[in-house]
Amino acid sequence: MVAVSACLLGLNCRYDGKNKRNEDLLHKLKCYEVVPFCPEVNILGSPRETIDLFLIENEILAIGSDSKRDFTKLLENEAQRFYNSFSEVDIFYFKSKSPSCALKSAKIYDKDYNLCNEKGMGIFAKKIKELYSEAKFVEVR
């Protein structure tokens, strides 16, 4: 089974109510059983406020841009919920630059909104990697 960021499949689940449909990926996966996921839409719907990652007291937190609400635990819980529903995933395709799903391209800021790192891992992706130790992980633009 293959799990894919829903926006890459063409589902309108991004913060702006749009998608990032990736035709090359869709073609590549046409013979696989695909399970879409979008942790942010499950928590906040779409469209929604954006989420940014902040390094605060040596911890990465996912904070809502408007509400300033901490969504870190909710995103981690979404990963656990996904695992409980789909424990047999072999490959994950994650959307790059996402504060939830990036494997190596999420921006991380300090408390004053200064950029600290442009190669961070999203909160959901980090928890998924812990839960699926044998799976393969791919980041897609």
C-alpha cells in the first residue's frame, strides 16, 4: 500500500483551498493501492490559517499563523490515527515544504520569526517515520 499527501493527488485540501496535483506521481502510482492523507485538513478543514514551525526551548512546535494555537500534539495524534487505520503502508509520498509533511524542506523559525532552518521535517512526517520504521519515504515538490 502507498500513502500520498492528498494535495499531490489533486484533492483541494491545502490552506488556500487548492491542491498541488502532480501528474507524474499520479502516472507512477496508477497500478498501486493509494491511501490519501492530509493531517491539517482533518484538524482545520480547508481553506484554513497557515501553520508555521517554530523552535522554542529546543522543541519544534506547529503554531497557527492567525490563532497562535499550538497544533503540534494534534498533528502527532493524526499520525497515530493514520497508523491505527493503515498499518500496512510500504511507501509514503510527502508534500515538500509543508510544516506537517515535509521530510527535509520545512522552514523553521525562532520565536521572533527569524528563519533558523530551511531543511526541517514536518510534525506529521516525523511521527509517521517513527511509527513506520520499515517504510520508504519520498518528498515530492
